[in-house]
Amino acid sequence: MTRLGDSVQRASELLAQDLSSDKTVERLLAETGSRRYLDLSDLPAKEQAALIGSRAVDLLPSEEQLAERIEERRNEGRGLSVKLGIDPTATDVHLGHAVPMITLSRFQRMGHEVTLLIGDFTAKIGDPSGRTAERPPLTDEDIARNLATYREQVRPFFDFEKVRFRQNSEWLAPYTFPELLSLLTQVPASSLLQREDFRNRLAEGSGLTMAEVMYPVAQGLDSVALECDVELGGVDQLLNLQMGRRLMEVKGQRPQLVATNPLIEGTDGSGAKMSKSKGNYIGLTTTAEDVFGKVMSIPDRLMVPYLRAWTEWTDAEIDQATARIEARTLHPMDLKKILAGEVVMALYGAEAAMTARAGFVAQFSNKTFGDVDTLPSVDAGEHGQEGIAAVLTKVLEFTPSASAARRIAKQNGLRLVVEKSGEDQKAVVLPEADALRPLAEVVREKLAAEADGAADAVYLKAGRKIARIDGV
């Protein structure tokens, strides 16, 4: 049995157990999380192709041909040449951007040669895929800054030390106009203008530049330059990727295979793609607690797509869990907590995942915050004379600045939570003015008003972050 097969067998046994148990979940996360670093080179060619195909929207020409290409390269003593191109167009990266990187990581761990192509030349055109308007061009400085940020944020999902980096300005910048004209005589204009997004923009009277029309040709020339076996991309990139196949044929090369990844739906369940502009995203720099909470807020129907997109679960394991939900031996909330733990674990590790899980359970169940052993604390005796905003920023490091703490308060997200024996937890909303007052003074005032001056425990809550206040 392969290493992956052994792991699947162990996970299957855990999935049949009590998945509301922290101990079981911790063991399951450790098992599935370890797969992100698992050597997959021992998988037969057909199983490698099936693993890639199981997470692809399109695999062209076919999964069978991918398996044949893998076997052929093995017989030649090498792996596939796999390319993923990115145009570093923004500094903020969210989980949707991680999906193709996870697929690229699987190819990497299967023993194939992967290339991360930096579209420094094409970024100056701007990929028109899915755009309703022309994208502003980027400068070299913009590209360098965005690339540094992208690489750092996506690092949890991909080993950047084992990848070849190339920039498409290497071959596109010196490309001559006669060469381009000669190439374009073999590219039908209909193949460039058939895109639905182009047709929609033209129908609405929006602008469409020749540079945008030429973008697929430029991307296709990347595949020609690298002589790719496989190119990855989002499903919205399909026409661009197929242009790579066409141009490779024109140049007398064997056409690459194409694998597209799904575009991930946002957390609000509206059907819109995850994006910063719609506010339905999970940023890769979001805190562990916020990541956990945002995943827990999704509609149940998104659990399977999210499990497929961001975890190393196999289809059989996902089917096993969903079958238990249908049989009512597993509550959907328990599976969603596991999903949230998987995402947090990928970004911050298993310990952070279990801590976020405990905090969420304490916040949204009948348990009290006192049941959570891992909560941070602040001593009111030592820091009581400091303003609450300063405590949140400098002591607890919950907020990056005092102004950020004030914004949380302005949005009714700053609270004292009081626990008293025989009574339910009581949350007291602190107005923005209280964020600037001394911690001890606010605590004494609220305890006098809400708990007759005494309590078993008091907590400070800023957004989803919670800390115990000692010495009150």
C-alpha cells in the first residue's frame, strides 16, 4: 500500500468515531494535515492522474492522457514539466488564490518539475478574464511589491524552495513585431473574440483594448517557451490555457495538457466568487480565531466544496463524512468545525486550530470561557491603569493600533463578559469612549452595575478574540 493509502485507512477509522470529541478531531487533523508534506512519488501514474483529476473542473484532453504522459516521462527518467502562471496584481491574497497552489504542490510532491511563472510582462497588460472593465496597467515596482507579498502569504500551501521561478519578460520582451505577425496569421480572430466577457463588454459599450485581446496569445507563448507538459489555472482561464495548446501545435511542439481549478464561492453563500471587493473572503493574514469563525459562518452546502478546495481529504473520505450526516450519525456543525480546523491548521498549525476550536465552542455553546485553558490573560493589577485600547494593542496584541481597537468598539465589538456562579454569562457592550478609559476603572464600574460588584471571572472580548482579566 502507498503512503497515502496508509493515511487514508487511518483517517477512515477516525471518521467512523465520535467527531464531536476534541481528542478524535485532534488526531484526525494531525493525520490529514500531515499529508500536505507527504511524498506522493510512490503513487502509480493512474492514481496520480486521478488525484489531480478529482480536484479539476477541466482536465484536457483527458485523465487517461495525463496518466500516459506521467508514465512516459517516468520511462524517460524524469517528471512532467508543470507550469502555473500568476500575474501579481494585488497585495491582498485570500484563500481562493491558494487553490491552484495546492494543486501545484501535489504535482511537486509527486516528483514532477514545477515552474511558477511570474507574469511580469503580461501583468502590464492585465488579464481580462472575468473583467467587466479594463484593468489598470502595473509598474515594475508594483509587480515586485505584490510578488513579495503574494509569496509570503501563500507559503503555508506551497514549498517555494523547490520551485523554478521564471519571468515571462525573458521571452516576451524581445519578441519582434515580424515574429508576432507571422504567428497571428495562424490564430483565427474568432478564437480571441469568442470570450463571453469580451462579448458582454462590447454589448454594453465598454472599452476593449487590443492589448487585452492579445493577452491569451502572450500567455500561450509562455507555454511555448517552457515546453510545458501541463498548465494549471482557474476555470476562468480555460480559453487562455487552450491558446497555449494551439500555439504549441503551431510551433511544432506537443500540446500541453490543461487542468483548471474551480473558482471558490464566497463565505456569504450568495453564489458570488470569493473576492475582497465583495467582502466574502478569508484573507491569508486573518487571525486563526477569525478564520475559524468565518468558516463556521458559511452555509452547510459549501462544506464539501471547501473540503475539496483546501484540504487533503480524498473523495472517499468526504463521501464517508457526508454519508454520516445523511444517516444522522454526524451533525453538520461537527463536520464544519473540522473543516474550520483544517483551514486554520494549514495557516497556523494544529495547536492554533485546536485553540480556535475551543474558543469558538466556548463562545457559541453553553460552555463558559472558563472551560478554555488556552485563553490569554491580562493582569488588572499590573495593567489596570492603562487604557483598554492600549491593553488590546500593546499587552494582548489583539489589535494593530489603538485606532483599530476604537473601531471595534464603534462597531459594538468590544465587550466585557461576566461569569457568576449560578447565572448565565453576561456580555456588556463597551462604547467607544470606554476604549480610552483605564481597564480597572471600566471593570469596577461594569461589575458594580451588572454583578453587584463581584464575579467569578471577567473576560475582555474584542471581535472574536477573548482574554481573561485577572486580579479583579
